Amino acid sequence: MDHNQFPLGPICRVRFLRAALTNPYIRRRRRHSLKFPLVFFFPLLLLLGFNAHAPAAAERLTIATSALNMLTTPLWVAHDRGLFHKYGIEVETIYIPSGTMAIQALLSGDIRVVMAAGSPVVNANLQGAPVRIIAGTVNFYPLAFFSSPEIHDPRDLRGKKVAVTRAGSSSHTATMILLRKFGLEEGRDYTVLQLGSTQNRLVALTKGLIQGTTLSAPESVMAKNAGMKVLIPVSEMKKLGVIIQHQAIAASERSLREFRPATKALLMGYLAGVREVYRSKEATTQSLGKYTRITDPQVLSASYDESYEAIEKEGALNEEGIQVILNEMGKSDPRALKARASQFFDPSLLQELSKEGFFKTLWSSK
């Protein structure tokens, strides 16, 4: 399969921010802020569009996403249809191909809000990072597990290679939980490769570099078209007990404190985007095609049909899904065993919206 089928799409500033996250100067700038070269610092601020003295700064937000797939479309639809402007803010979306890296950017102050898996949020919080989930976007693991055609049963993965995004990610946690149901343990029975994006993992699967991975739409549709096997379908995930906070919107405590109105407005715009996803397949597939640069109407249509109902309508918080993550982390981190799922949430914005009648008005309006 051609790598050119999976461009990153029209999301600005990805390469620079990704480089910034791996730059040792930027990674250490909190400890050595006086030694940080200003020649690097000012271009970063300008590129990200921040101005510490601009009076309208609270009305501008940059949100990072860690996936380019159907489950991210409410954000794109909200942007493309002007729903953020409706609530008085300007929102820019950037792509960082890992929830862990996105959380690092959030904690560095380069961005204020992220849409990422629950696992890196929990991990960061356990280490003392001031970050909280403010809304659940996908509250179970809605991805099928794909394999190469010669694999007929999950147990056939013994001695094979399985790919995830990164260690500690949602895909990693869900894969460990899933394969354990079939008596397979990571390291002992199969090897895990950290390959990053869904696009990268699809290419690796079709080229025979790995024998299994979870895939989301539209890559799941492409995998089927390429003859890959749906080894464990989405319908089996719930039956097997793979409940997890797959995706969520998280913010730093600073954002919730100092930029609260803008953060709330972003959440309103996103939730309005969710409504549009449920109501308009056409608008959704247009945005999906725009940001993934997929032009095949069959792939776009099938992606919508496969995944849109997995998107949480009202941003409900999922304590059960967080507890699953804590149970898994507790095997290597004693802090996870003492933690409570509720400590990773800040439900205050959702509570405000509910009291204000936002959800009732949103879903009853035409």
C-alpha cells in the first residue's frame, strides 16, 4: 500500500510542534528557562499564534488531536461549519500523532486543550501533572482488531508482532486487555511494536511487517478492502469486557482556571459538532475527507456508518473506563491502586451546561 494514501491532511503547524516536543531545549525549558535560547522561543509563540499581552487571548484556543479518524470529526465539523464562532471563540486544531505527546504539549503550555486517549491523561495525573478530563468523547473501545489473512484465531498471534501507537496509550492498554482474554501475555507470547498513527499501522499490516493491530475508520475500511481479516469485531469488544476511556477532551487546571470561558465555549462548539455528526452524514464525510485527504466516497461513507454511534452525545464522563486503565497501570505503578477514578475528572463545565439547559436546547433545535 502506498504511503502517499495517508497524508496528514490540512492541519497546520504539525511538524514544528512535533519537533518542539522532541527538542531537548524545549523539553527542559521549565527547569532551565533562563538558559532557553530566545531565538527558539519567540518563533514558537508566533507560530502558535499566542500573545501573552493580547486582550483577546482568552477567546482563542488551540486544541491538539492525537488521531486522524472518524472519531475526531465532531471537532472538524464544528470548525468547518463555524460552530466555534457561534460561541464566541476562534479554535485552531493541530495533529500530534500520540496522546502522550499531546499531553506533553498541554503541560508545556504550548496548547490549552487536547483530545486524546484516557490512558496518557491518567498516567500524567498520577505523576502529579495538573490535567483533568472535562468530557468523554468515546467511552468504550470501538475499534476492531485486524490481522493478516493467515491468522485464523487470536491464539495464532503467539510468536507474532502486534502494533500499538505508543506504550501506555489507549490502543496499547486495550490490546493487552483484549489478548489476555485469549491467554496471551505481552512479551511472553507476542511482541509489541510502537508504530504511531493508525495510518502507519495499516501500512505495516498490509505489508506484512506486523500480524495484528486495532484500526479505526477510515483505515479499518481500507484494511477490509485490502483483504485484511477482522479477527475480533467491534461487537465483540463489549462482550469481552474491553471497556476503556478510549478518547476524551482534557484541559490543564490553568486552562480551567484562567481561560475558563473560552474552554467552556470550545466544549460547547465541540458538542454542537457532535450533534451535526449525528444529523448530517454529508457534512461529516466532507470534513473527514478534507482532513484525511481521502477522496473515495465508499471509504468515507463506510467510515461514517461504522463509527459515528460510538461518539458520546453529551460528553458523559466514564469512571468505569478510567478504572480499567487504573487496574492495568496498577500492575506496575502502586499509585494507580490507591487512586480513585473521579480524581481524573473535572465535571464542572458539563454540570454548568446541564443546569443552563444547553443539552436540551442543542438536541431539540433544528
